[in-house]
Amino acid sequence: MKSIESTQDVRRWFLRQVSELWPLAAGSLSLRTGPCIRENCSACERGEGHASYAFYGRKESGRFSVYVPQELVPLVQQAVDNGRKLEKLMREAGLRYTVALKAKRAAGASGRKRQAR
């Protein structure tokens, strides 16, 4: 038989999981290409452009993008991946928390029924 979690069990589980998620970022990391500012650039003339990474996200009501130097790409990618893991954990925590609340409510209701008899 599966034991029922309490809301505190869910909280402890969630905090344990989240404690391992650093660095964190909500957004995306993309490789983009674009022209440079140099005149007569052979790569731009061929239509290749220059590749660079950008971190995209939202702040308040707007969007932003930040250039990411090549050597920082792995760290930013890890932060984005951890951000996605956090979103998944929050969805699971919401489900588990709601089930725990309902179980607590049902246990309280059955206790009240026994007292009324």
C-alpha cells in the first residue's frame, strides 16, 4: 500500500531537489548569425555572417537578449537546463501538494464523522 505524503513531506522533498539546482536561468540560449560592422568582410559578402550566442528571456513585461561569449556558453546552458528542471519540479510539487492537501482534508472529514456518531 502506498503511503500518503503530508504537505511537509512534499515541502522537504521539493527543497532537497531545488538545493541541487544552481546556476538557474529562465529563458533560452540560441546560436545566431549576423553581419559584422567591417567593410568588405568576406564572410558577410558570402552571406555567412558571424555566429554568436545570445541568452533570451523576459523581464517584467518585455523581452531581452544578452550576448554570451563562447567560453561562457556551457555555464549559461547549464543554468537554462536547470531552469527547465525547476519548472518541471514545480509542476510535480503542485500535484503532490494538492494530493496531500486533499488527503489531509479527507482524513479530517472521516475523523469528524466518527466523532458525530
